[in-house]
Amino acid sequence: MHKIVYIFILYLLLPFFLYAKEPVLAILDSVDSNGLQMFHIRDYSFVCRAYGVLTLQKLYNNSKLDSKCQKEIYNLYKKNPNLKYYAQKVLKTQQTYHVEFKNRECVLYAFGEKTLSESLLENGLAVYKPIFKDDEFKYLFYNAQLKAKMGKHGMWEKNIIYKCIEELYK
């Protein structure tokens, strides 16, 4: 009787194991900025952009020359230079990371189940995109950003985001 139950359960669960997605593991080659990393899988190299967020560097680069937004971000980095190189400190080159590709960006699991995007949000180094519609990450990203806002981390220390708000809707 136990063998029959065992075989029944095996046939019932076998399709789930056969169709399970294997994680995409890639090796980190370099960290260009908090929101941009270079990876490779065997002979294929690719750029990984932080999923669902706009980083301070991107806001700085998209802002008009000598705008209030650029000046505030520059002052933040001048006061806290380690924020500009946050991803370089936490990510290790030649280490393997789990990545998922979504909308020409990638979800980089840098801290176990926690993504690099979440960590950037928690440290006030990014904001989640206002038109972000991914139900899987929307709540996590919102909470991470709220944590930074309440703790006045990174850009939330001087509310830089309000000076750069027009860049979010471009």
C-alpha cells in the first residue's frame, strides 16, 4: 500500500520538478556604477541595469547641466563619497550571482533573496520608478524606499528627490 501511495505522489509531483526553472548564474566582471554592472556567462558578456529603480547617478546624468538636482547630488557624494561606490563595496568581482532578466534590465540577487535594487532603495541611492507595475517587487521596493525615507538615508537626508522630480517623468 505504501508503494502505491509513493508512486502516486511521485507521478503527481514529477512534472513540477521537471518544469522548475533553474536560476541563471552569472559571473561579475566589473561594477561600473550602483546601477550598472558587467557580467558574463561562459563566452557571453552582458550589461546588467538595476531593475525597477532610478539611481542617483542616472538622475544626475539625465539632469540639465548645473541644475539644482545635479548640484544636490554632487554635494551628497562630496559629503559621503562611499555612497557613490556602494555597489563596488558590496559586490565582489569574479563571484557568481543569480540574475533574472526583466524588461531589458536585470534583477540581481546580491544578498540572498534580497536584490541589489532593494538595497539601493534602502540606502537612499535610488527611487523606484513611478510607473513601476511589477507585483512581485512593487511591495518590496516600496518598503525599502520607505525605510530610507523614514531614516533619512542618502537622497532623503536633504530631500534631493524633490529637486529631481521632473527627471522621474521623462
